[in-house]
Amino acid sequence: MKDERGIMPNAAELEKKSISFSNYYNHTFATYRGISGQLYSGFQLDNYDSNSLIGIQDILSDKGYYTSFINTEPNLVPFATYLTEMGFDEVIGEPGQGYSGPSGSMTDKEAYDLLLSHIEEKSAGSQPFFTAIYTFGTHASFDSPDEKFGDGSLAELNKFYNADHWLGNFLEKLEASPAFDNTLVVFTADHSTYADLYYNEAFPDYQRQNPTIDSIPLMFYHKGVVPQEIDAAGRNTLDLTSTILDYVDIDAPNYFLGASLFHDPDNYNNLDTIFTSSVDLYSTKGGKIRKLEETEAETAIVREMVQNYYAAKLQIPMTP
């Protein structure tokens, strides 16, 4: 979303110097479904569903990468367990470390500082690595512990301005580090911001079609990148994993529901424009949000495909 108030100037600048994707949507809501759904390129029926299929971390590990996830909520036991079961080599963030965010979570400053130190540590070695992180400070009802936007009267704007400030601080330090010479930064979101009363007050001129579905950012940034904007045409976060692997030229057998955004849509893949977080199905095809009605033939086909995926991911897979 463009906003002339300058709430997130560093993200706006990053977009200008990256390969960025417009009309790119979240395929589910909220965090638990979003993180798992992106890493495995699949749907999640319930928050704590396990997935016995293949995620990007599995593929990269098989290719010799060291894989890790930075847990910004280390004191939340269910979330820590959820991340641990995804098979990363390391989940970073121990409980009781005195982080200064809500309930012992990491503030965005602490999260980005930890990310930078981890990148520099791993870059000093010879093994390639993949690190995932999601920041916690922009969650619903939060205010900024650090930076304030304008007079600081709107917590909704403060938290986005604060997240952007520490993103800019991270990028500035990374660009000055030798680690930047061979690091790909992928900036995105696990889901769209929930359009609650606070959101509507802060963004009165932006009318959301659905409180849980919206376009979200996706940017690829590295040293020497040639900036480009690609229209995703309503395709969604099911495509994230395939797009990353395509960009770094890694191919492997998988069970992904999505495909690379660097290629035209597959005429036989009608799931990467489908949103669901419970029972209802929505289409984001062409960048337009539309509920799929039960009377439509497409709805029955999509629902069967989603249900088949739910069943398949709970089974121990054979080698594809």
C-alpha cells in the first residue's frame, strides 16, 4: 500500500532498489498458518497442524545449507514447539533471555540486531545458510517501544514506523558489512495486517475489501540486483518458496502447491490465487478479491484440491 505520509520510508526505498512484486496477496491468515503455508507452499487447516511434506528448509538442507529460524517469541511455548517441528537445524531465541518486548518477546530492534549478528557469523564460514525470521512488533493492538510517528498519537502508525526504522538500520549495517557480498534479502510478510478499528482509524482513505486479505510486499534485494517490478496479478504466498528456489537456481522434487512468480501462471494451477483460513474460499485472481460461492463449479474443484492436500500432508510421504 502506498502512503504519502512517509510511514515506512525505508521499505519504500528498498522497493525501489529491489526486484519487487505488485498485486501479491496472502493465501491464508494469520501467523501460524502463514509461516507454515509459505515455507511448505501449502494450506494449513488448523494452527498447530504438522506437515510431513517438504519445505524450503528441507530442500536447502539437502543441498548443504545450514537452516535456522529466529524465534522472536521465545517464551511462547506453543510457538516454539511449532517452529521446532519444522526441522530447521536451529531455532534461535531461548526463553528467559530478558528481551524487552511484550511477554518477553523481541522488539523489532532486538530482532534485527540478532538477525544481523547471525548473518555475519554464518557468512564468516564456508557453509551456505538460510535464515528465516518474522518480527513481532507490528501485531494488532501494539504500540512502538522506540520510534514514534508524528506526534505519536496513533499506535497503529507508530508500530509500522518503528518497524521501518529498524529495517532501515539493519539494511544500512548489512550493506556496510562483508556479509552483504553474498547475501540475498527477501522481505515479505506472513499475512496481511488485520483491518480492525485501529487500522481503519490510521488508514481512513484505504478501504479494505476483506479484513484478512490484502496485497503484501515481496522484495528480493542483494548486491548488484537490477531493480524491477513484476505484476503477480493476484497470485499469492503459496508461490514464495518456489520463487526463492527459482531465483537461486535450486531444483528439487517437492509437493508445492505454488509456482515461481518469475514464470507465467500455470494454466493447471488454480490454487495460487486462492485464499482460505477456515471454511470460506476467496479468489484474488487479477488482483481482485472475490468470495467463491458454493454454487460455482470452480468452488467444488478447489475445495476438493484443498481437502486432498490437508489429507496428504498428514501422511508420511513417499519419495516424489
